[in-house]
Amino acid sequence: REQTVLAIGDALALLITVLVGFLSHNSQSNFLARFAYTWIPWTFSWFLAASLLKLFHSPLPNWKSLVWRISIAVLLASPLATMLRAALLHSTAIPLFALIMGLSSALGLLIWRLIYGTWFAKG
């Protein structure tokens, strides 16, 4: 149950992160397709990296370890996600995009995981 809640929460945190990015750039052309071409590679890459770093296993790490693990997972996931997105869009991978998306994803995931650890994991 815990792994399912964390996975759904992570996917939603990334969905919100991508949505905020799109809304902040007024991206309206082919919104759904471009949204999917960003969210799906990012979510796939995140789950791959997070699984390698055991971010879905019990017991959950303390907050200091969580910050480091999320940071490392995003560091691993960002280049892959950026390359997958570029391939889907038939464009080039932009390192600055990987950096900005990685930082914002890390922030969104950390906020979600701290919320989970504070309210949901207690009971």
C-alpha cells in the first residue's frame, strides 16, 4: 500500500510540476501532446532512478537522506528524461531545460514526500 501511495503521489507531483511549467510559459500550441511528451518521459525516468535508489522501499529514509536520495535520483533522471522528450518531439535535448526541470521536479517531489512523511506515514 505504501509503495502505491508513494508512486501515485510522485506521478502527481511531477504532473503538477510539468503543468506549472506549461502555465508559466503560456504553452498553448499542441498543449496535450507537448504536455504528454514532457510528463511521460519525466515520470518514466523518475521511476527508474527512484527504484534504483530504493525510494519506494520501507522504511522510508529520514528527511536528510530523503533530500539526498531525491537529488541524486533527479540528477540521474533529468538527462534521460530530456533525451526521451527530445526524441519524442524530434528536437534537440536542451541542457538548460534538463537543469530547470530537474530542480523544479526535485522541489515538487521533496514537498510531496515531506507531506507524505508528515501526515500519511504516521497512521
